[in-house]
Amino acid sequence: MTHLAHIKKYPVLTLSIGILLLFAVVVFVDPAGFYNTIAQASLWVRTWFGTFYLYLGLGCVLFMLVVAFSRFGKQKLGCPEDRPEFSRWAWIAMLYSAGMGAGILLRAVQEPVFMQQNPPIQTGASAETIALEYTFYQWGFTAWAFYGLFALIIGYSLFTKKRSALMSASIQSITQRKTVTHSIDILATVTTVFGLVGAVGLGTTQINGGLNHITQGDFGLWTTIGITGCIALLAFLSVWKGMHKGIKRISTLNIWITLAILIYVFVQSDMVAVVSAFAKAVSRYLKEFIPLSLALGDYNPGEAFLTDWTYYYWAFWIAWAPFTGIFIARISRGRSIRELVLGVLIIPAMGTFFWFSVFGDSAFTLIEQWGSYNNEFGNVFSSIFVFFEQYPLASVLNIITLILLVSFLVTSVDSAVFVLSMFTDNGNPEPKRRYRLIWSVGIALFAIAMLILGNARPDIDVLQALQKLLIITSLPFALFMVVMAGVFLWDIRKRKSEIGN
């Protein structure tokens, strides 16, 4: 088969790999220039489109709720007789592992404490309540609405309209031009790879940092590379076995371990104080959600804070939304639109809120007992291990946390590899195993290459550059979301009319 024929038959796969190889060459030839360009471009996106992201976030939440409680909410993703492929517990476990994962371990203590020490807003509430409320805001309904919008529209396109599992299928009603559809699918593929490599790099760095903190050792680059290789291998074995025998089992294990850690810390803490803090913060979050979402009046933390935190988070969630949303869509066949929306929007958000309440309020109590705070929880990679040192069985907690970090990374990689395989197998919801092998190996090599480059150039934060690159790629997806939502409303109204007739 000639190169041209191969590209024509597998356009998304070949062109995506070509772009990634070109990107790798540019990074290795001029890493400093690459970093500076990415940093400036990501700042430009946040500066000029940050306010748009705020309105988009609120719009997504309201859009999802309106659709869920409208007459369309009863429609199933699929045929009326289709039953859910996975139990509700397995479904929640898989969508949560794909959507948040290791992030809740990275930020469990560090972010609430930072918000307490540097309150972003002044609304008359205590610093502790504001800290939890703003943390909820950045990890709550808006993030899951971004994910849920893609999940809803792709799920409807895949199972109800019987289209492919490609991003471009969501706008098939208005265009089928190959240049447009391939561009959308290639951008989704490349962005997923960037996000995944960045997540693996951060996660393995935290695992390495945890090992160093626990053992007082000095594990370096080769340990991180070894951890990356192990995660890639485990993810490959999981995705090779498929949804039921691989991804579902590891995702369910993740949730059980997470619940065990959460319950242990909760019962060792002042449970009444934690529940009270949770209730106060959730109440204020719900009551003040709209002014928070639009940064109005006293709820405006200032442009500098928004640029460093909220705009950054929103761009990051949007960049991750295509891959996460498509994965959630893939596992949601047979569920009603209402169940999908409310399940994605509310259940994982409330679980995350309680997680941050337990760890955040307990950390606030420790700081009060110490009498002073010297940035003990300031390091995002070691803060949770420092926190566990204040509890009985700290060494056991640390080991379990390291295992959970590995397991969460495995589920992030295996679900992403599954989605990438769907993209490059022309939207096949059960992609061939050779694509799973290609992307498992490719992700491992790309992640290791970035780690090696980062070690060779300590003056360049390569992982941070990848994260900032996601902010840039989030912009076209943010604009695409508006188009996609409009096309979805057109499709669903048209289908309802056809059925009615």
C-alpha cells in the first residue's frame, strides 16, 4: 500500500502521528523557544477568552439541566428497548476514574489550604468556608458539565443516530466535508495525547515524590521512567481485555480504595466539624453559583487570580472534555438523557465536594493546632503524604495512596487509549486491538521522551509546557461546543418531530 493510499484509508491515525512526530522534533530541537511560545500563547488565550470561558461554563451547566428536565430527558441513548451495558455503580466508577482520577490526590490538601491562606473572594464567610466553596467551584458542576456536554451529544449521535464514535459525527447534520471532519478528529486525537502525556508525567512525578518522601531516598529519572513503563504496560493489559474485563474492574477497584482512604481520614477527624463544613460550603456554593460563575461583584477574585486558577482550570477541563466525554458516552448506552446528565453532573461533583471537605477541613484543624503555617502543604506532589504523617498508620496510608495513584493513572491511560483507538479505527466503538497496541506503545514512548527532555533541560518545565499547550487547544473546542450544542438541539427536535409524525 502506498503512503498516499494509507493516509487516505487511515487519515486520522496517520496524520495525527505525523503531527505528533513533528511536534516532538520541534520540542527537541528548540525546547526553550517552544516553551516561551507556548507560555505566551496560553496567556493570550486566557487573557482574551477567559471571560468567554466563564459564560461558556455557566451556559453548559444551564444547558444540561434544561435538556435533562425537558420533554427530551426521557429519551434513551439508543433504542427504547436497550438496557444499560453497565451497572450504575460500575458506570459511575468508570466515568469518575476517567474524569478526575489522580487529580483529587494531587490537590486534596494543597488546594483547600492555599485557598484558606489566600482567600480569592471576600463575602463575609470564614476563610475556611470560602476555601472549600471556591475549591468546589473549580472542581464541581462546571467541570462535569463540560464533560457531560460531549458525553450527551456524542452518545446521542452514536447510539440514537447510529453514527460513528468520532467527534466530527456530532455535526454531521450540517457538514460532511472531509477537510472539516478530519480536522476536528485529528485535533481531538492530538489534544488527547498531549493531555494524557502531561497527566502521566505529573502523576509519575508525584509517585516518585511520594517514594522519596516516604523513604527519604533520592529516586530520580530512571525510577520515574520505570513507573511510566509499568503504568503503560498495565494500561495496555487493561485496554486489551476491553471494557468489561479490564477498564471496568480497575475503575471499580479505584473507587473502593478511594472510599477506604476517605472513610479512614473522616473517622479519624472531627466528623461533626467536617460534615458542618461540607454543608456550609455546599450551601453557599449552590446559592452563589451564578455570581461565582460570572465573577460578579464580591465574587470576582481579580484578573490575576482568574488567569492563574479559574481560566486555567476551565481551559484544562475543556481540553480534556472530548476524550472524557466520548468515553462516558461509550459506556452510557441504554441510559436516558436525564439519567446521563444528572449522573454525570451531580454524583461525581458531590463525591468530590465531600472528599475536599474531609481533607481540607482536617488540614485546617491541623494548621490551627500547629499555631502557624510554614507552607507544609504547599508542594502539590508531597502535600498529601505530609498530611498523612499526622495520622495513625501513616506508612500504610502512604503505600495505599501510591497504589491508588498508579491505579488512577492506569485508568486514565487505558480509557484514553480506548478512545484514541476509536478515533483512529474510523469511529468503531469496539476498536481493533492493533490500535490499542499502537497507542499504548506510542503514549509510553512519548511520555518517556518528555521526561528525558525535562531531565536534560532542567531550565525548561516540559510537563508544564504540555499543560499550557492544552490551554491553547482548548480554544477551538470551546468554540466548537457552541456549534455542537446548536446542532444537537436541531437534531433532537427534528427526531422528536419525526417520531411524533
